[in-house]
Amino acid sequence: MNRKLREILSTSLYFLIVLVATFLVVNYVGQRTMVIGTSMEPMLSDGDNLIVDKLSYRFEDPQRFDIIVFPFRYAEKTFYIKRIIGLPGETIYIDESGNIYIDGEILDEHYGKEVIVDPGRAYEPITLGVDEYFVMGDNRNNSSDSRDPVVGNIHRDEFVGKAWMRIWPLNRMGMIKHQ
């Protein structure tokens, strides 16, 4: 009887350790998320499954062009995935030709799928606060992003994490290119 009790306790302890480790990984290290929609095409497509790195931003600051995941403020269990365009303290402006300006200089970037038709609220300069980021989808004319007042500027504490790796579909599996 003593042997059976030890086996039960040993197995129970093993399952407890697995549960605690799983909890820690999902809450503090990484989690799976699925891309819904086409706002990040051609980089990410509808149905792509990603692993989000939740650890990096605890040790380093987010950089321009990082692809981040954050919750949508007005719908539970809805997450957006966008690219960081503007960093804290910068002023963002999009002109009538679709050029993005950061602090008066044209942004040298090649992520946008097409020329921006609607600058949204960035038709006037937007100055970001000390913990605010301006994010946009790569599919600029099919993206609800910081140009839309419903999304607006994203605060750093809203970040779930940084897109790290695509795990599905298998033929596109690999690390996510940010810079």
C-alpha cells in the first residue's frame, strides 16, 4: 500500500509541475495566436498560426517595424497584429500622396502593400506620448490600425508580445522578419 501511495503522489507531483510550467510559459514566455484577416499581407496571411514572444519586451524596447500583438479595446478575446511605425515622442503625419513622415522626414520603409489612400486621423500630425506607439497593417488600405480613432495609439502595457514564428501553414513555417 505504501508503494502505491508513493506512485500516486509522484504522478500527481509530475502533473502539477507540468501544469505550473505550462501556465508560466503561456502567461510569461509565449503563446499561439492565429491571424484573422488580410491586414498584414503579404507578410502574414489569413489563417497563419504564430507563436508570440511575450518575453523580449521585458528586456528590450520595441523597435520600429516590429510586428506586435495587442488586444482590441472594444471586443473581448480579439487581438490585432500590426507593425510598429511610430515610436514614443515622435510625430507621425501621412500626406495626400500616401507618404509617411516621422518628425518631418519621410519614412524609408517597404512594408506597405500599396500606396495609402486614406491617412485617417494622421492627415494632421500626431505626436505620440512617452509610452505610445503608432501601428499600421502592411496591407495599408485594408487595415484598421492607428489611423483609425477606434484603434488609436497603442500603449506599451497593452502589448501581448512580438510575433516570433509562423508555425502554420507548414510550407511557410519559419521565423518572422521584422526589420
